[in-house]
Amino acid sequence: MQTRPRALALTLSIVLAAASAQAQTPAPADALQAMLAEVSAARIEARIRRLVSFGTRHTLSDIASDTRGIGAARRWITAELQACAKAPGSRLKVEEQSFIEPAGNRVNQPTELVNIVATLPGRGASQGRTLVVSGHYDSRNSEVMDALGEAPGANDDASGTAAVMELACVMATRHFDATLVFMAVPGEEQGLLGAAQWARDARAQGVNVEAMITNDIVGSSRGDAGQRDARRMRLFADGLDPLVRLLSQAQANRPATAADQKAHAAMQAELLPLLQAGANEDLPTAQLGRHLKAAAEAAMPGFTVQLIQRRDRYLRGGDHLPFLERGYAAVRFTEPFENFAHQHQNPRTENGVVYGDLPEFVDFPYVADVARVNLAGLATLAWAPAPVKGVRLDASGLTNDSTLEWTASDDPEVAGYRIVWRDTDAATWQQARDVGRVNRVTLPVSKDNVIFGVQAVSRKGYASLASYPLPKR
């Protein structure tokens, strides 16, 4: 889907529209800009180079050495985050969450893996909402089972890990309504293992993961044909494909664990009604993608987030997939182009071509902008209320207008509601109307011609993810 120029302009205005008119307290726009300015390309470069210095971070590499292997890298990441947690005013809580991964396709024996998790607690009615952002700290070379050879992993994915570390440290002293979780996870190259464990536990424990972002291969603005665009990145956002896969599995009567069955049941309860109502492009993941694009482009004029309605690139996958497969809204950020000579390669030079995922092929100011894109989306969503519940579109009669209703929130931070809509062939919201603290409204817009969404707007002026209205007959 292509975003039209008028749609883009309207989307940007929607993100921060009516902040001064609706908010009873000033919107923290200055706080957002201060955080964006605080993001440091120099710190990000230093962290990427430090991660590369461990030689290899292969999931099955040395865990005892202090200078080489995934164990040394993991302890260094934890220490860096703990230092940020000890800064004056910081409320960040850092922990290592270990688990045993059984022997499998890319793990030759039961192996202890460790997710590094830094949590910034929320407050008020939204503290139970959880927003997750991750990068993976493992690396690989040409041979996926080579745990001894050099695997610098500067772009894949020291870049994403460094961006997430920068986010955690910059945001640590600020206050947000939703809870933020910053993760560095292992085992991505061996089968998304660390992310899958965390997502599995979250679903089993009933954690309300409203949004998940993975940053994977976000280090270069250059492609293998010499093209360059330092003001663009790709955002893969599609929540439909995992749901279709789930239904196919159910029809095939494939066996599942009790945890998988619970996750599947939750997904069907939450997402199937939307799919049955024709919301193929309005599942929570699509709404998250629209929010991230709009928030970043509003905060960073001239920067483009290319919204791609796919779960990921062909033949590839990232740490958002285990979250998608458990019914959570999850997306992937990645660079605008890719150079496969610098991904999953043994470092070497052949016929004058340098192969390998080396720091000299990373654009550090670009990674800083990637961090800013994440920050704008996370902060504005963390300052917003929860998505509106019980949204219905009155389809009981033949009329040329549209009546929507929803369940009023008991969150005292909700100042009112916003109706957004777009043409059926548009990728992002094109129109918006603030309707105040009501839970039913009629608009002179034909429900047959557009797609609606309803957002809750906070006292600070920030809007929730849009909720798609199910038909009421």
C-alpha cells in the first residue's frame, strides 16, 4: 500500500493534533524533544565496537571468558544497563532472565540462554500496559553452527542492541504511564530462541503486551548497488499471516503444548472477530505500524518510515515473530537496503570485495536516528491511554451516515475520544475528529466508503492505538 501525500500530511497532524486544546496539563512535547536530542551517535558507536570486540557472540560460544564469546558480551551489556539504572533519578530495573533451551535443530545440546531485561515501570491506570523493544546480541558467520570462528555482527545485530541500550538509558529517568521493557536477547540466529521464551512466558503469565518492536539490521543506510538513503527505514507490520497460520494448524489438528493451546485460544478470542469483520488491514499490528510511522515522521521532519504490510522480508524472520504468533502486536524495524556481503559472512576479502559484518560498514549517525524513531513511537504511545474497548459501528439500518459507540474508559487521564477514518485503499489515517468525553457519536460520513477507528486521547494530548469497530446489527 502506498501512502498518499494528503494522507501523510493529515496523519502527521493527527499525532499531535489538539494537544493544547484538549489537554488539561501541558503535553510533554519538550520532554520528547529533549530525549531525541540526548540520543548519542558516539555512545552507540562505542557500544557497537565493544560488542564486535568480543570476536564472536554466537549463541553456543564461550560463556566463561571475560574477553571473548557470548558470555562476556552478555555480562558487559548487563553492566552497561546497570550503570544507567544507577544514574540519579533512574527508575530502570535490570535483570538477567536465564532458561535452558533443549537440544534442537540449531542447538546441539541443552544450553543455558540469558535474556537481558531492563524494565521501566509505568504508573496509574496504564502501568499494566507493556511496551517491549528489543535487539538480539548473538551473532553468526557463514556457518550457523560455527561457535568458534569470527562473527563480529556489527550490523546484525550489535546495531539493534546498541540502539535499545541507548533507548533504555535515555528514557530511564523519565516518567511514562505504560511500562517499558528494553530487551537484549540471544538465540535469534539459532531460531528466535530468547524472544520466543520471553513471549511464551508473557502469554502464560497474562502480561498485557500492547506493542513489541524488534530492531534487527538497522546499522546501514547503504545498499549493495551503491544506493544510499539516510532518511528512511523500513517497518514490517502484518498481524494477519500468523493468524492464518494458526487457523491452518488448527484445521490440520496439529498437536500443541498446553501453553500453545492457551496462546492459540487467546489469539482466536482477540483477533478472529476482527478478521471475520473484514479488518484484515486493521489488526493491532497494523495499528501499531501506523502509530510508529506517524509519531516518527511528526517528531523527525524529513525522515520517512516505509510501512510494509508483510511480516518480514522473504526467507528471513526476526524476534517479533514469536510475539505475533502468540497474538501480540509486533513489528520489525530494519534498514532501507541490505548488503548481503555484510550479513552472515565469514570475514574475508575475495576478488577485492570485503565480506563480513564489520563496523566499518555501519553508519553510526543513522543508527542514532533509528533510536530516535523508536523513541518517538514508544514515548508517545507510553504517554497515551489504553486502546478503546467495545467499539461498535451501527449497521442495523440503511443510512448515509455512521454511528459509532464504545465503552467509556475509567482512566482519569482520558480527556476525550477521537474518530479517525481513511479511504479503503489508503494505508494510513486521513481524517480525524475529536468528539470529547462521549461514548457514542454520529458522523455525516458513509460507513460504506471508509474505514473507521476510535482512539482515546490523554490529558497530555496523546492518542491510543486505534480500535477497529465491529458491526452492530
